[in-house]
Amino acid sequence: GGFTRKDTLDNRTGYWVKIASASAHSIIGTPDSTDTIGVYPRWNLIGPNSFITPVSSITTDPVSILVTNFFAYDDTGYVTADSLMPGRGYWVKANAAGTLQLNVPSNVPGGSPKASPRDYLADLSSIRIEDGTGRSQTLYFGQRADGSPSPELFELPPVPPDAGFDVRFGSGSMVELHDAKKGPEASFPVRILSVRYPVTVQWDVKGDPGTLYALASSSGEGAPETLYPIEGTGRRTLSQVQALNLRLVAGSRGVPKEFALMQNYPNPFNPSTTVAYALPRPERVSLVLYNTLGEEVSTLVDARQDAGYYTATISAENLASGVYFYRLTAGSFNAVRKMLLIR
């Protein structure tokens, strides 16, 4: 029922004390070298009591009871944690009841520390989804290989309370890996919650010439889906409906199933933009740029091409601001799209 004087301090309670002069006095104590924290099956919210704890120094009893990495939540959403800071909470999922030993690095039993989860994430491709207020979350993807960690290791904690920004794959993880042994194509829905629109998607696709990655979205239920191939680095702005129907598609760069002419990106553009198209069979291809009067401005492609995925770059160096159209003709296939150049 109020403040009480204490003669003994324990390491699980906070205490108030007033110092007369910061330069004249100091408090000296001997910190614990280990914090022990109990955990239960499923998700646990924990934090260290005494000292900064590298995740690589944490041991468990029984061994191997942790299913996921440790996650913190900050202004950008959930992030993997390399170290646990006193006074902060962290999520971790366990498959059984037990204890965590949070050791100072010099007291780690069993030899060398474990690798940081961020070291693994750095080698994967990524999409970063940012809302209109600047909040963002990064998701990672790539090809499954021998020795790849399970995406379950990167399963994200429970969705934050109301108004908490959150982005994750439909599986609940921040990582998805395409397993070619299970099929040439894979689709990974993206869940976006509590955002302010518009939403911007930025991608960084690592070199993987055997795989095509794309973002797929539609303008509403029953509406046709649009596929946006993603390569290298780039960005695209999505409307609210598009963001709510977003998925990542991964597949072998085999023969496309149908002809397609994609919307140029970026659009509007300056000083250049890229047009992507797909050919399901070899054809004589013509890709031509026109102005609003229907006059031919330039020929981008005029050649016979094999089946596959292609891109062409349009430079605005000698073009005036305004609306332009580009037409793809491949055999009996014809398609036209509009673009906008803004100086």
C-alpha cells in the first residue's frame, strides 16, 4: 500500500533512490552473470533483468525448446533481435516448458556462439512494405536449399493490439522459401494490417537467374489479377484494394503460359522507364512507342524472339512531357498500354 524502505535489493524488483550529487556518489554492486527465465509452450514475452544479453549466448533447459528467433517490436513492426536489452520485452516461441539461461558472453557453455539470424536474412531477397506514415516491415524470400533453416524459425509473434502496424506472409512468417522439389511455382499471400494508405512496396531481388519473382494483385474481388515481375531493385505504389489482395509469386523461368504486356514501371516516369512482356512461343515482335496523335515516336523492339520473359527500356532524353502509348505486336497478339512522362 505505498512506498516502503528496503534494506536488501533483489534482481527482479525496481527501486527508487535519490542521489544528492551525480559526481559525488556512486552505487556499486555485483551484477549476476546469469538470468534464468521460465518459458511455456507457444509464445512467451520475456526480457532480461540485469544486463544486455546477446541472443547467441542464451542456453535452454531442456535443450532445443525454442522454435523461433527472438523478436522485438518497434516503430517499423517486428524485427529479429541480436541482443536483449534490460527493460524491453521480446517474443519467443517454445515447444515445451523449460527455462532460458541469459548468460553474459564470457559464461556461455558449449563453445562458440550461434550465428545471428540477420546474417541469414542478409543473403535473401526482400520486399519492404511501407505505409503512408512511414511505418514499414521487411519480408524475405528465396530458394530452399540443403541446409536452409525452416521458415518456422522466423514465424512472427501474435498480431499487435489494435492500430499496431503489421505485415507478414499468410503463413505468419517473415520468410518464405520456394521449394522447387514441390513444384515449379509457388504463391505466398501477404497480409497487411493497420496501415495508412497509400502503401509502397520496395524490392531487392538477389541474383537468381533460374527463378522469376512477381507481385500479383487485383483491383477487387472477381477482378482480373495483374502480375508485376520484379527484378533487381525497384518500387511500386499500391492502392488500398491492391494491398489487400497482394501476393508474392515465385516460379521457374520456363515458357510463359500466355502473351502478356505489363504496365511500365515506374509510371509516371523521368528520365527512364521499363516495359516487361512475355512470349509463350517464338514470334516476330514489334514494340513501338506512340504519342497522343498516333505518331510513331520510336521503335523499341523489331526482331524475332524466342519464348520467354523480356524487358525494354524507354529513355525520355528526347521526349516532351505528356502521355504516350506503347504497343506490342507478336504474331496475332496485340496490346496497348498508356504511360506518363513528367519533367
